[in-house]
Amino acid sequence: MADITATAGDAPHADIAPVSVAYRRYALWLLLLVYVVNFIDRQVVNILAEPIKNELHLADWQLGLLSGFAFGIVYTLLGFPLARAADRHHRGFIIAACLAGWSAFTGACGFAQNFVQLVAARAGVGIGEAGCTPTSHALIADYTPKEKRASALAFYAIGTPIGSLLGLAIGGVMSDYFGWRMAFMVAAVPGLVLAVVCALTIKEPRKRLSAAAQKAADASGQALAAFGETVRYLAAKRAFWFLAFGAGIRAFLGYGHAVFNPSFFYRCHGPEVAALAHSLHLRPQSFVGLSLGLLAGVFGTLGSWAGGQVADKWGARDLRVYGSVPAISVLISAPLALMAYATHSAVLSLVLLGVTYFLGALWYGPVYASAQGMVPARMRAMSASMMLFVINFLGLVLGALCIGALSDFMNKPLHLGPAEGVRWALLASVIFGAVSGPLFWMARKNVREEMVS
């Protein structure tokens, strides 16, 4: 992987004394680890959905509410006040506090005795995680030169596939051998340790502002932007909203499919999965967790890295690539995803899903870099929060809930059964998700003119 953290020729930011090359590299790796833990705790529930459903006697819509809505609604709504705090206070302390909080609530999921208690614990995870990404995005933008920003943010976004890999793998194995409750408890431990490291070692760039630089920033109107000012500023950014809603629809598929892909393989490919697991001396849940985790982790990581590299390299010549790369990825991935859910071969389905994981991660770098580059530095955390509000509302809040409700509808009112019900719910969601392609493409028209920093 190319080193996206620094080069000898990096120019310092105009408004801060830059951190050292070594520290910048360290900080990016540390924030990546934080994001990996973020997604372990967020995604572990997905591989545990079937045993939780069986023990607590839940419907698919309840799985969707548990995995998406309960977590996502508080995560989405708290993004704004926590981003505001990140624009005012020490971002390392905010990340550490949020990390400790969501890890504690992840462990609490293992003690839940009913659906309501589990929903409450998952909502607590959402409260903590809401402060992670906007804060980290703003820090990365401050640490990293503009010409490397898409790659740096794509590097951070690799935490999504790596965390998904570990969450699915650890959750599947732990659940098979020790039960789903122990899986939650084990997933909580790394974050509690990492929170201490973050509190002690993350530097706040604002502390490095000289008095003269701060005075000049205030005189030129660069003081911290109010929420309403940021909203008004972004209201005129057409490319920002096309990219946000396009990414939100991609997140709808990503989060929704993450919850129901394991159930799809258990229900639609049960005998073949059992045979494959037996041949590898694994239990079915371990096999599915490891398979989906490795595919999402390896191909998602490659996709995120490739998207950032392409955005930085080609974007230097034409920023319209920030919209065209995600649009082309949708055009290619949609028919492959339809084939993955329609086939009656579990092996072929896994292979096709691996390709879609790669294509589905290409948008991370271009879109997140746009959110940081379309606003002045003083609006970065709030801009990231507004982008993530759209992405998380469509993805986290609605994705799994809508697919789960559609699966239940296909199952009982339409009498397709639980296997074909979840299959057709996933197929229908892929067709809906293709709308993101035109949205990304329309962003190309204005993205060059809307970049300011």
C-alpha cells in the first residue's frame, strides 16, 4: 500500500504548525484502529442475528430495528452536537470518551434478557459511536495536506471492511463455541484499552496555533462557524448533496445487506453451507462469518484504498472523478449483486459478493474528501456530520429495517417462506440501490467549482 501519510515535500498548512511526519503516520494508524473497533462493535450483531432471533423469538423486522434503527437513530441525531463539540474542544478526548462509552454498551448487549433491553444497549452503542467519524475526519483533514486528503480519508475508511471482517469472524466463532452473549463481551474489550491510548496520545492541532495566526484567523472571519452558517453554506453546494444522497443509498445496501447476508446463506443455501463447513472442520456459523468477513475485509479494503488513490491521482487533473468513479462502480456492481442473490450456488454467490464488496467501497475516499474540501477548515467537522447524517439515516436507520420488513412481507403475506422472502427482499433492494449511480454522475457537473479548501 502506498504511504499516504506524508512525504518530505509536504507543505505545511497555512493555519497551523504541522505535526511531524512520524506523528502524522502514527495518528492515521491510531485513528484507523479506532474505526476498526467502531465497526467490530457495530457489525458483530449481524452474524449473531440468527441465534438472537431464535432465542428471543424475533421477526425479521425486529432484527432490522435492532441492527439498524435502534443504533442508527441515536447515532444519526447525536452526530451534530458531537461534531459541534469537536469543532470547539480537544478532539482526542472526545474520541477517547466516545470509544469507552460505546465499548461498554457493546459489552452490556451480552447481558440483555429481552428485546427491549437489547435495543436499549444497541442505542447506547450508537450514542458513543456518533462522536467518532466526524471528529476523526476533521483531525485527518488538519493533519494531512490537501493533495493527499482523499487517500488519507480512504485509508481511515478501510476500518469499515477490516472491522466488518473481524466483527463477523470473531462473532461467528465466539457464538458457535461460547454463545452470542460472550461474543458481545469479547468485542467490547479492545475499545476500552484503546480509549486510554487515544486520551494520552492524540494531539489537538488547535493547540499548535500561534497567537498571531489565531488573531489573523479571527480577523478574516475564520472563527468557528455556527451550525446555521454551515447549513446555509452547504445549501448551495449541489454536488455535495448529490454525493451525500448517492452515498446514502449505497450505505442503505451496505448496512442492510450486512444484516441479512448471513441469514440469506443459512436459509437459502443451508445444506451447501453445512457441507462446506464440514469439509473445513468448521461449524456453519463460523464458516459463514469467516467467509463473509474475509470477503468484506479483503475486497472492501482494496476497494477503499483504490478509490482514494484514483481520486487523488486523477482528481489532481479533473475533480469530476470524485463523481464518476462511484457512478461507474454502481453500473458494474448492480448486475453482479443481482446474480449473487439469484444463483442457487453458495460458492458462486460468495465469489460475486466479493467483487461487489470491492466496487461498493470505491466511493469512500472521493465522497468523504469532498465533504472536507467543499467547506473552510472551521466547518469541517460539521460538514462531515451533515454528510454522515444523510448517509447514516438512509443506511443505518432505514437499510436493515426496510429490508427486514420487506422480507417479512414476502415471507407471510406473499407466502414465499423465510428463505425466498429474504432472497427477494435483497434482490429488490439492489434494484432500488441502482438509483445512486445517476446521483453520483450528476455531482460531476459542479464538484470542481464547489471545492474551496
